[in-house]
Amino acid sequence: MNRSVRLCELGALDDGAVTRVDIDGQRIAVARVGQTVYAIGDRCSHANFSLSDGFLSAGDCTIECPKHGSRFSLVTGVPDSLPAVRAVPVYEVRVDGDDVIAELPEDDR
Ligand code: FES
């Protein structure tokens, strides 16, 4: 079961940048590429570092962990390079007017 959660305003997201949003203690990295917004788990699956502090590659829709450099797909959450080997969660996002809304699992609270 999912719940729809407003993450932020679209206008608050810079194109080509990643922003960390905290929802009920859950960290979400929100990335904007043009008019498309992606939301993935902010906590690297290798260690507790924030992916939103990493480096967004808009061209291949990845974000690189700032600590050891694993690159995660914004689409699937799967890392394509070591040392991370596990995917991070990926959340469905829609933009409604200026609201960025994500579908978050109930059990992620
Ligand atoms: S903490 Fe992210 S790759 Fe090591």
C-alpha cells in the first residue's frame, strides 16, 4: 500500500540538481532533469552517506555517491559500480501543477 506525499514545489528544484527531502524521518533524494523529477532513497546502500550530496549526471540519469563513487540509476536505483552492490529504493513521482508528489510505501515510515 502506498501513500501520496507532497515532497516540495517544482520551482524549488533547480534543473540538474539534487535536493534532500526529509519525510517522517525518511531521507529522499529528489533530482530534477528538465521537467522530469526523480526520487530515490537518499541513503547510499554501501554506507550511511547522503546521495543528495553526490553528483548528478543528467545525461545518463545517475547520481554518484560522494563517499566512494558508486553510481546509482535514478530510474532503477541499481548501482553500476562498486563498492555498492544493492539498489536503493526508487519512488514514483508525478508533478501536479507546482507540487511534486511521490508514492511512498506505507511501511517505509
Ligand atoms: S558510501 Fe556510497 S559508495 Fe560507499
